[in-house]
Amino acid sequence: MRCSVDYYALGMRIREARERRNMTQEQLGEKCSLSTAHIGHIERGTRTPSIDALCSIATALNVSIDSLLLDSFDDNERFVHLSASLKHKDPEKVRRFLTMVTAMADKIDEI
């Protein structure tokens, strides 16, 4: 299965994390040795950050890479990630977890 990243969503998460820290694109760029223009492109999703750039950005923003990436996957990929996470867990605990999630899904309009 091919994994695709929503780079627009990734960029928005980077922007949100940067703004929470009251940083400008220029300040983030300086911390990451990236140009302000490049940070702007990454935040708009018009450029794909390298692994090194993503690591630098996450470190500068004091966030995990997965917090920037995982929520950038589409819903089907999230389910695949969840399924992989549960694969080697205690089957009884997985069953109880799925029962809880199903019960919450049934009541989602009330939440």
C-alpha cells in the first residue's frame, strides 16, 4: 500500500505550531537553516520538506514529527495505522477497545 501525505494539512500543522510559539516564518527558518520563502512554501503545501527539514522544524517547534505527519494522512491511512498499532496487542484488550470505540461511534452525534 502506498502512503500519501496531505502536504497542505502538514503545512497547516507546522503553521499552527509556529504561531502557538509566537514565531515568525523568518525566526523558524533561522532555527532550521531554511529560507523564509521555503518555510512559507512548506506551510502552504507547495513544497515537500525533506526528512532533515521536517526533523529540524519539529525540533525548533518542540513538537514530535508524528504530530505533524500522522494527522496529515487521510482517514483511510489513519485506520491502517490504527490497525497496525493494534495488531500485536492483547486480543482481549483490543476487543474491549473496539467495543468502546463502536459505542462512541454510535453516540457521535451526542458528543
